[in-house]
Amino acid sequence: MENPHTKFLLFLGILMWLRQADAINCYSCSLEGKCNDPFKSSGVSTSPCSGPCYKSKASNANAQAVIRGCETIIQTEDKCTDVQVNGITAKVCWCNENLCNYALPVGSSIIIMTALIAIYIALHERE
């Protein structure tokens, strides 16, 4: 007689394999000049992602800060939203295709909030 746990573990393994097969690659950079717009992908790392790619951009009169990466939330539609943190507005966009965070129209998870805090700090350090 077969162990029911073996079937369950096999089923989970297949699901994980199928989910990984759906992974996309995202550009991944933060707060260094090569991440800013206009974006040049040369030398920018990419990473596999099981969720959507994202791009977050904030700017003021003196500087801009852009972060691109891989999100852990499940976001099935491409969309952008404005987020305000301490008087700085950032546009965060998500997309679901390979390397799609190249040039999103600049337009919530812990990763996004961390990115916004990093952008806020970077903008205030440059003033």
C-alpha cells in the first residue's frame, strides 16, 4: 500500500517545478547611477522571479532615485500606483513579462515599502 504522504509530496514537488518554470527574469538594481532613467541595461544584473518585476521611481528638483527588481507578491496585472512617503511621491509599477521593468511608464508589500524608504533616504542625503 502506498504512503499518502509520498503522493502529496510528489504533487507539491510538481507544483513547485511548474511554478519555477513560469519564472521570469527582472532587472535588479538600486540607487546606483546605472539604474536611473534613461536606463541602459548594460552591466545591470538580472534575477529570476516567481512574482512580477517592479520599477519604483522618485525624484525632486535635485535628484532622481530608481529601483528595479523582483517582487514577492502575486500581481497578475500590469499596473502603476503613486505612493507618498514623507512628502516624496514615488511611482511604483509592476509587470509580468521577461525583463519588462526596463522602461515602465513611471508611475503593498514589505519590499516596496523598503524601496520607498531607501529612495527617501537617498534623496535627502543628496540635498
